[in-house]
Amino acid sequence: MFDLTLAELAKGLQKREFSSAELTQAYLNRIHDKDSLYNSYISVCDEQALQQAAAADARIAQGDAGPFTGLPIAHKDLFCTKGIKTSCGSRMLDNFISPYDATLVSRFNEAGAVTLGKTNMDEFAMGSSTENSYYGPSRNPWDTERVPGGSSGGSAVAVSARLAPATTGSDTGGSIRQPAALCGITGIKPTYGRVSRYGMVAYASSLDQAGPMTRTAEDAAMMLQVMAGADPLDSTCAEQPVPDYMAGLNTPLAGLKIGLPKEFFAEELDPAIAEQVQNAIREYEKLGASVQEISLPNTRLSIPAYYILAPAEASSNLSRFDGVRYGYRCTDPKDLEDLYKRSRGEGFGSEVQRRILVGTYALSEGYYDAYYRKAQQIRRLIQQDYINALQQVDVIMGPTTPHPAFRIGEKSNDPVSMYMEDIFTLSLNLAGLPGMSIPCGQTAGLPVGLQIIGNYFAEAKLLNVAHQFQLATDWHKQTPAGI
Amino acid sequence: MSLDRSDVERIAHLARLQINDQDIPAYAENLSSILHLFDQMQSIDTTGVEPLAHPLDAVQRLRADVVTESNQRELLQRNAPATENGLFLVPKVIE
Amino acid sequence: MEWETVIGLEIHAQLSTNTKIFSGASTAFGAEPNTQACAVDLALPGTLPVFNENALRMAVMFGLAVNAEIGKRSVFDRKNYFYPDLPKGYQTTQLAEPIVGPGYIDIELDDGTTRRVRIHHAHLEEDAGKSLHEDFHGMSGIDLNRAGTPLVEIVSEPDMRTAKEASAYARKIHAIITTLGICDGNMAEGSMRCDCNVSVRPKGQEALGTRTELKNINSFRFIERAIETEVARQIDLIEDGGRVIQETRLYDPERNETRSMRSKEEANDYRYFPCPDLLPVIIDDTYIEQIRAELPELPDARKARFVSEFGLSEYDAAVLSAYHAQADYFEQVTRVAGDAKQAANWVMGELAKNLNQKDLDIKESPVSADQLGGLIARIKDDTITGKIAKQVFEIMWAEGGSADEIIEAKGLRQVTDTGAIEAIVDQVITECTTQVDQYKAAEPDKRGKMLGFFMGQIMKASQGKANPGQVQGLLKQKLDALCD
């Protein structure tokens, strides 16, 4: 049962091969049994999950079920879930029970999904390893001494270790794609604004985007179908109509034009990763695609631009955590300033504090033009690179990460080297384009991710391109040992 | 660009973050190395480049001026560290 | 040394929308604490703003009313600072690209001249909550009902030179926003708040002196007093060899002094940047012109019409048009009474006197415009005399009722029956023999002045009800007959 994809589980439920209650209970048992090894969940919602499953079974019995009714999933712990702790991996929100549901959560609830629990993450989505969680690091199922990537590490681990058929994640600089690559699963970061941000605790508002993390592209299509679409509660959510993502999956790839950015195959790339990605490209050629080299000349500037813009927005977004209306409050504040400083100093972990400091500095008087404004200009240059490239090709492909999963603790004391792990993913968030990571090989027993980048709102195309690869290969079916 | 102790203290105060004294040198070093990362931008000529605030060229949507929210004080204050008579309590505000 | 005062005003006007600028919570005044603060207003994690279309419309109305350029593209910025009444840790406001660009208004001064005051810009922003300082075991209480109420902040150029000009400017802005119906203008409740930037410089000097910002001014009278007090302080300070420091000062009306707000003195670095949760607000000419077409008549135009249409004096027209509720009232009185000059006299005289005594707004007047108009109509058609009318007005004010009902019930109808009047005239002439003799003895050209005594006696005898015109005619006729 745990090897079935979402699509297969949906069929099983429809054919009454098992009930949602049975499926849910099986997953809950497995989580309680195995997750101590991986630490992929912050909260497990047994009671609510079983209630949702019972309601789903009733809907199925009444013939009132949709394609998602009764399917168990887990949400990254930055999506607000009414009545359930929403911690963002932070001590700051360790006691926060959300009084409302994020739009994305409501949509899954209305579709009849079952929420198994809330997954572990880097605190406030700031990190590339899930080591920055107040609840301890998640562990990579392929090697539990290694990180799963981040910040949606718990979501990636849960799917990889078969502790959830599918999960939600969020991606501000690679936080869906990078852990998907390191854990050998499928993840898609949709176009900025494709999925509502309402109820997703903000890290960097102009970059944040929610997306699915699944075993297959087909499952990602099912998830995205529920998540995507306009939301009157989010001014930045796109109004474009949502296509039928399942319908386009089987379009043949003959004639597909693939661009390979030469900057993505530069010296920082691990040669073993380069080899796996090249193999995948050859597979696409077999499927009828043509390949050409392209250039995204400003790629290396995405790191400074991102690490100014994201912390700047974060420094402001995280000001609301002040110990007044909710969240952590220090004991016996002697005055207002003490309340602020100690609540925030004690409630936030060191990476969050570091980024708040960087962002505060970048916005402070006298530095705005040199940092923030300059970074926004660079952001436009990076976007223009992509727009130019996507006039020549249908999709852009390259590695998702420069290296496979690194060891827990290996980069903890060197923030800059940690930031460099995001080199291939950041630019997409800056441009607002959709991107996907699918498993495309292994090196030394660790998964390698292929990144597929498309034009604005071309999610259906990406899913199609990924699905065709998954029909032809079985990298996505590889399972970590001991699962 | 390198930051010293007083820079870190000033920024930490602006951001209302209590930082332990012994951690300041490490923060100063971290932040300096991050700022160093930013320096590579400065050589790029961005004259005439319009800053990009949002990736999509979208415009603000408007909301009808209709009351949609009802009183949820009890629910919304359940997470509050200290309340009295429906007010959030904080150490004395001096004006 | 002769000093010149330089004043600029920042006026915050709460817009009369139903809901907050970025949430669907009500803005009604006076609710129980935090019952009108929704998840967005409390800045719960994950919540996002969506802009209120009515706040936009009202800001554009204001811009058009002050002859301003309208920002076809306006952008919301974040102003970052920590304060317990500011839930997000930043205020959403507009800095570089406000909705209303440069404009101006003309103000009338007491000497009859007008002065143009330029408006630098006006921008939309959200109001903060309130800190309540009653003692909660040494703590303060925070009420966020007001948080997120839309404000338009109107920033003038430093074009005013006297306290009177400043208050005239504030009154004019008040007249405009209340006429537009975009703000209730209630200064006591804080719907309209005024900060004054004040500096002095030696007369003839070009460079501006160091300014102070006066806060907490909640009436037009206090604007004048606060500025006068502050100007005197600054001049004394400089003449004693001191220096004005740039700071925020609080006006204390009870002591009539300004004092430094040291707690706000900390050098602030607001780290403004464009709000990434909101997109640029884009409007086009069609939108603007549609709003222009729907603008109500503005105070200046109304004043001009009061002069041309009703023949009012410039002064009366200015007073009546300065407050839209009063202007509306006046026009309704005129419609019912059919006499604008009488209507103006009554509204600015008897009515204003009574309202002032009771400290009432004209909207709260116990005597409606229809009642007052009805009363004036009865003067015009000679049903009652002007003197009786004041009596009727007092009854109306105290007890209610229409002029006709009161006149009828109290028997105040003017006596126009010639026979009845003649009887009273005859009676007075018979009783006042001494005065009649004096009248007869007087030179004919002096006699006119002597009629007053008889008129007074007759009106008294008739309890004010005799028609004065008829009385005068008959009296003169009868006295002159005695002289022949």
C-alpha cells in the first residue's frame, strides 16, 4: 500500500479496495512506527485525520467523491491549519494554534483530503538543510547521516520514506526543488502567484510560492489541480485560468526544444551530477526532443540579489512576531523594549536572526540604493535572461543542485557555502518562473535531481515533460534501502 | 564592507533582537562575509534598469467595501500571551 | 528683531469607508475593544492585505477637490518600526508614488484677501490601534479596532505664515473632506487629526529655521493656540541665545504649552521599501473622470453660488459654505422659507447662538431646516412678527413642533384685522394724553421720531401680535388728524 502513488490510491479508494479510514490508519501507524528515525513530522494529527477519513468514506459511499476525496497528505508546517499547531519550525510559534486555515489547506479540505500532520522545516523556511528547525533536523532516508535539503525537508522526507503519499511544500529560493532532488522525489514550484499565499506564513513575499512534493509528475498534477487558482484574499495571486493538468500529461515530446544553460554546467557542479543530468538529456533526445546550449549570463548574480531581497522582505515580514498578540513571549519583560528584544532573541533561531540582521541592514538608511534597489535591478536582468532564453526553447533543463546531499553539520557554520547550494534554484524565484525537480539518477547511492524550467504558467508543460520521462525511466521508483 | 561590533549592535537594536554579547563577533564575521557576497553586484552597470518588485506585471486588485468579518475576539485571543478585558497587555507604554 | 513664522500642516483624515483599508473588518467607532480587529488586522501569521476600492475612490475624490495631479500609478510602501499599536511591525503607507500629487487650495483671511496654500501630496495609509494607559497592574492595554482604518494624510507645503492662516487652512480642508463625504471631520474622536510643523526665521531670511512638529491638536482653536504658544517659545529661546532642536512636541491645551515628547525622539530609521504583498495601483482617465463627474459641489463653488444665486454678502456666503452640513441646512431653510437673506440671518444668528450654547453640531440641531424654514415663511407672509418669531423659535427648540402648530396653540398669530388694531390705537391715544399733546406741539418734521413711543405702547398692548405696518399707518393717520 505504501508504494502506491496518489493516482493509484485514488483508484483503490474509488474501487473500494480499501477505505480512507484504513489507508489513513495505516499511514498514521507507519508514522508513529518509523518517523523517530527521520523526524519528518512536527505534528501528527491522528484524531482529525481519522475524522476527515470517515467523512471522506461517507462521501465516497454517497457517490459524492471528487478525485482527491479520502487521499492522505501532509502539509509543511508553515501552512496555517485551523485548530492545529502551525510552528514554522520555530520556538516562536511552538505554542501557536492557528485560528484559521490557509487557502491552500481549505482547498484540500474541501476536496476531501485527509491531513496526516505537519512536516518539519527550516525555521521560517530559511535554510537548505532542515537543520535550522527548532524540532531538530530531518534525516535523509537515503542516508540518515545526511541532510534532506530544505527548507521543505520534512515534506521531502515524508514522501521519500513513504510516510505520506504526497505533501505540500513552499519554495522561496529552491525549498521544494532542492529537497526533492536530494531525497529522490518529484517537486514543482509553480509560477509565482499560481497558488495562493494566504495562510502560508511569509518568508519573502515576492518570492514565496507553494507547490506539491510527490512521488511522480502525475501525482504532482493531481495536487496542483487542487492548489492552483485565484484567491480574493491574496492580492498577488494570479487570475489566469487553471488548465486541466492531467489532460496534458501524455502529449508526446517529439519536437520539444530543450535549452541547456552553459552557466548551469560550470565548475562548481559536481561532475557526477553533470553526468546524470547529461544521461537524462539523452533520454529526452530519444523521446524526440532537440537540445541546444543557451546562456543565462547573470546566473551567478542571483545569489547576492536573492540574499538581499529575501532577507530584506523577511526582516519586515517577521516584525509581527513581537510577543504581543501570539507566539513566544519572554518571561517577566521589564519594559516594552525588553519584551521585544528578548521575545525575538529567544524565540528566533540563529539563521533567522542572521537573515533579519542582513535584511535590516540592507534596508537601512544610506544602504537602500546600493543594496535593495540594486538587487531589484539585477532581478530584472535575471528575468530578462530567462525571457530571452525561453523565446528560443520550450523548456530549460539543468541540475537542481550542484552536489548531492551533504552531511548533517557539514555546512552549519558557514552560511555562505550553504547559500551556494541554491545557485541553480534561486534565479527562478527571482524571475517568478515555474520549475520542477525530478529524480534522474544517482551518485554514490544518493539521488540526483533534474531541474526543468518553463515559461510563466507553463506548469502543464513541465508536468507533461516530467511525466514522459517517468514513463520511460524508473528513477522515480527507486526506494531508499530499509524503507 | 566589514561590520564591527557597533554596527551589529545598531542593526540588532533596529530589528529588536537581543543578541548575546559573546555572539556578536561571530555575527559580525558572518554578516561581513554575506556583505562581501553582495559586492560582486556593484560592478554590474544597471543604469536605466527598472527595479523589479514583482515578477508578474500584475496590478492591484480591489476589494468591495463590504464588511465580511465578524467579531472573533475570543478565538483570535486564545494565542495571546496576556489579555484583560479584551485588550492585549504589554509592559507600560510611555508616550 | 522681526520674526517670520513658517507653518506646514500634516492632516490625517480617517476615510468614511465601511471596512478597513486592507481587510473586511468594520470601521465603526466605539465598539468593544478588539471586536473589530480581524485576523488581518491582528497581523496573524500568513494573513495578507487586499485593498479597499472605496478608500481609493475617496482619495481620488480628495485629489480632484484640491486641484491635484492624481497618481495613475501609486505604490504602497512599508514603514518599519516597532510599537504595540502597530501589529505588523510596519505601517503600510505611500512614500515615493502617492495617490495624490501636488495641488492647492485657496483660503480666505479675515481681511477679505485670499491666500493660496500648496499641497505637496496626499497619500493613503493605515491607522494604528490604540494604547490604553489605565493601569492594568502596571501594564498597558492594546485595542486594535482602529488598526487598519484608512487614512489619507494631506501634507501641505510650508506656505502659511500665521496661526490664523493655519487654522483657516485646516478649516478649509475640513470643509472639503466633509463636503465630499469622505470623512466625518470629527476632531474630538480623532477622525481628523492635525500635526503642525512650525519654525521661525528673521524676516527677510530665505533659509528656513529649525522646525518642531506639534502633535495632539484636536480642535481648530487649539491649532491657533498651539502655534502661537510654540512660536513664542521658539522666539524666546533664540533671543535668549538658545537653539531650536528638531523634535516632536505635544500641545497641552490645559496648560497652553508645548512640551517635548522625548520617548519619540530616538533617531528612527524606518527602512521604507515597497510592500511586496500589494501590487501597484493603476487607474486610468476614465476612472478619474467618472469620479470627477460625480463630485459634489465644493465649498468654493458653493460660496460663489450663494453670492450669485441668493445675493448673499461675501462674508455670509463664506461662513455658510465653510461647513457642508450648515450649507445644506441653509439651502433647505431657503427652499422652505423662500427667502435666502432671512434664512442666512436665522442660521448664522439665532440658530448658531443656540447651537453654540449647547455645543451642538448643526446635524444635531433640535430645530430642523424644515421647521426653521416654516417659521421664516410665516414671518414673510405676515402671519407673525419678527419678534414673535423668536418666541416661536424658542418653543420649537425646547418642545418641538412646526411653526404653524406653535402659532396656533399659543395664539401668536399677528393681528391684521383693521378694526381690532384701530381699537388698540385709539385706546393708546386716549391713555397717553401727555405724549399726544407733545406730539401736537412739535414741529411737523420732528413728529416722525415721536411715533416710536406710541408704536411701542401699541405693540405691548397687542402682545406683539399687531402687524407693525398696519399699526404705523393707522397711528400716523390718527395723530395727524388730531393735529389738524
